[in-house]
Amino acid sequence: MLPCILSMPVTVCFSAKNGGFLYQTALGGYVWKLPFFLIMLYLWATSGRQFETVPLLFFLLFELHYLQRAFIFPLLIKGKSRMPVAIMCMAILFNILNGFMQEYWLFRLGPVYTTEWLGSLPFIAGTLLFFTGMAINIHSDYIIRHLRQPSDTNYYLPEGGLFNYVTSANYFGEIVEWCGFALLTWSASRAVFAWWTIANLVPRANTIYQRYKEEFGPAVGKRKRVIPFIY
């Protein structure tokens, strides 16, 4: 047993094996994503563009994602896995710096968007991709959450939805979502953010794929890692 400090809903443990303190994953997910939500709120509210139609829509779409990821998703997690506190702190720092870079460009340094932008091909296509990716992400998370019964600690190969084609369908959904956001905003800062998302999630998807191959062998079948039929 790891020595733990318990304070609902917080669980902090020390692990000599992992070289430091561990945080309950659900709460860690809330804490490291919350800065992005708050930074976006602050920069939008103080930008002078907050009531312009297009920036307001950008703001609402962005906050919709982080409302789900920072507030709703952590409450739905059933497992009690833990993550190193050091990694969580680095994620918080990254989100703070990245949030300022992304939103400062979008609301202060970037171009002024007129309502004509709402009828443009990039906005329409990007919005469709954004909501498609969000739907894939939420549905895939639902499948993962229901793989186990409350007292079950076994590992299972996810089935259904895009998990029939890739082993990390939730990551694929998030990649599609942020590529869509980069398209609908048509901004360099969002393109960088989409690229960072890909650079972060693809290696993680590969790790999950390799673990599934070791654990389930032939049952993985022809599934790819994160991009259906490609990788």
C-alpha cells in the first residue's frame, strides 16, 4: 500500500517506485485543464472584442470543449489511477503559457473577423470537423468508462465506435476537433496548437497500441493506433 493523504475529493500518495508524489488522475485532469479555461475567459473578457460576433463564437466553442474536459469529464471517471504530481505541474505550466500565447493572438494580435467569415468555407468546414471530433471524443470516453464494473481491475480491449478501427479513438477525436478549430479560426496560433496536440497524442497512442498488442495479441486485429486505416 502506498502511504496516502486523503482529503475528498483529493488523493495524494507517495511512491518510491515512481520517484515522487502521485495525484488522483481525475482531479489531476481537472487541475491541469482548468488554467486554459480561466485564461481564455480572462483574455476574452478584457480584449475589447468580447461582444463581436465571430470572436464570441470562437470563445464559446473553445470554452465548450474545456467545460466538458475540465469540469464534466473528471467527474465521470470511475477509475482511481494516479499520475506523478511533477507531470501534472508541468502540464499546468504548459497550459498557462500556451493559453496566453493562443488567446492573446486570437483576441488581441490577430485579424479582425467580420460576420462574413461565418459564411466562409474554412469556418463551415472547420465547425463541422470541430463538432465531429468532439462527438468522437465524448463517445470514445464513454466506451472506455464502461469497460469495467466498479470493482473490476482487469484490462479490456475497447470495442465499438472508432475503436473498431483504432486503439485510441478518443485521441483521434481530439485531434480532429483541434484541427477543425484551427481551420474555422484560420489562425497560425491555432495551427500550432493543433500540431502540438498531434505531437502529444500520437506517441501516447503508440504506447497504448503496443500495450494492447502485448496484452491482447491477435485480438487487436487490423486496428491502427490513432488514425483509421493510416496509422
